[in-house]
Amino acid sequence: MKVSRTDYQKKSNLLMKKLLLLLFSLMLSFNSYGDNWKQIIMPDDDGISFWINTDSMKKHNDFVYWWDYIDFPQGIYVQYDTAKYIDGAKGYESYKQGDCGVIRYKELAGYYYGDRFFSGPRLENKLLSNEWTFPPSDITSEFILDYVCNYIY
């Protein structure tokens, strides 16, 4: 049986549509993965709250890693590069490495947002020191590190 050129093109187009549909479905499922943000510290008097992405919490060797987010509803003035500032940043997302045994952490990446909850301009914080921070007890950063350590271990 001989297949005409038109039949071949129709089958080819149908196959291409099915592959594109499958590809878009996969892309949507990957985009939804990792968006499990949980508010772990409720807003204070200024409305500032702290969030953590529970899907991002991982253990590798003797360290823990996670993404967290601080919401500044009233906006803050910050320096994010050698001579660059943002007036009114309303969010800060950071990727951290923690040491549960010594109670220390370091920030590996950070991004300021012009609007709340990952909206508006995203500006990379280029002033990270790559040094370990030893948080004093009873402050937010120690609470977040304890939360991650307890979640993972």
C-alpha cells in the first residue's frame, strides 16, 4: 500500500502536535515543582514575614541547603552592588548553606525584588561575603536554621 504525500504530512503534523502537547505538559509540571513556600514567621508590627521553600531543603554531605524569602511590605532601602541601590525593595530571596552541628550558615545567592512575592524587578545581591555567620540565639536567622535542621534530620 502506497501512502500519499498528503497523508504522510497529516500524520507528521498530528505527531508533532502530540509531542508539543507532551512537552508543554512536562514544562508546566516542572515549573510547579519547588514552589512549596511556607510562612514560618508571621508578620511583625511592620508586616515583615519570613518564608521557606520546603521543597528546596536538602542535605548534602554534612550541610543543609535551602531557599528562604523575607517579605517587606513597606519596602526597604538597600545596596545590592558596589554602587547600586534599590529604594523600596519589598522582598529578598536567598539560597543558604547551613551547618547544623556548629549552628552557622552562609548565603550563597540572594535576590531583591521590587514588588512583593517575587514580582517586579529582580536584582542580584552582589555583596555576599561567602563567610560563615554564627547567629546569636533567639534571633530569626537561628530560628530558620533550626527549622531546616529539624525538618531534614
